[in-house]
Amino acid sequence: MKKLFSAILFITVAMSFSSCGYNSMVKLDEDTKAKWGAVQSQYQRRADLIPNLVATVKGVANFEKSTLIEVTEARAKATSIQVDPDKLTPENVQKFQQAQGQLSTALGRLLVASENYPTLRANDNFTALQGQLEGTENRISVARMDFNTSVQAYNSKLRTFPNNLTAKMFGFTPKGYFEAEANAQSAPKVQF
């Protein structure tokens, strides 16, 4: 009888630890998904701004067509890659990030090239859109940091005892972080 009582007590204690860990893992998982949605929302905002920026540039300056085509193609590619919040594996996050990086590079060339066109720089519409784009890039940065903080909390919860046992039991897996691109540590070269 004593062994049966000990076994029941052990199972009850294990289940209470497990359910507490499970519930907090679910909350952290949902928080991570919400933060991923915020990241995607900011990228969508940027993608929505680009057609307006390109249209303004076309209307104001006789601009290099190759740069505009590159921006348009990069935007199309960036918006075509979607990551399901339930599949935030490091590989899927990396693919998404690479497509967004190509768009960032194309936009950088567009903004640098605009320095060569005084009419373009002086245009109020272009200046306003440029400010919007800068603000959007800042929002993307904040959303990425919030996402990584959420992933850190979630992944830490999964790795601690006894939560690691609960995570294995219920199929919780680590999420992938946003990481800097390979060439991000090199400062961009700006020439006037």
C-alpha cells in the first residue's frame, strides 16, 4: 500500500510540474508566433511602400532602369517567401531573412543612387517616402529584436529541467533566431 501511495504521489507531483511547464510553454510559443507576426507586418509595410517609392522616382528623375528593376524584383521575391509561425525552424527563418536582405541591398542602392539626382532629392514626395522607409527599417529592427527576445525566453524554457521533459513529451521544439547576414559586420562604403 505504501508503494502504491508513493507511486500515485510521484505521478501527481510530476503531472502538476508538467502541466505548469506545459501551460507556460504554450504561452511562450504563442508569444513567439505573435512576435513573428509583427516582424512580417513590418516587412509587409516596407513592401507596400516600395511601389510608391519607385513610382515617385520614375516620375521625378530619368533614373537607371536596372536599379528600379532590381528593387521591383527583390520586392517580389521577398514577398513571395512566407514562413508559417508553426514552422519557425532556423532554416525557414534563414530563407526568409535572405530574401529580405536582398531587398534591403537593392533599396540601399536606390537610396545611394538618388544622391546623384538633385531634382529627386529636392522632391517632397521622395523625401517623405524616404523618411517612411527609414522609419519602417527601424520598426523592422525593433520587431526582430522583440522576436529574438521571445525566442530566447521560449527556447530557455524548453531547455530547463523539468520543462525539457515536458517539451519532449508534448513535441515542443526550439525556434530559430533572426541572425545578422554574413557581411553585416562590414560597414557599408559610402561615397559622395
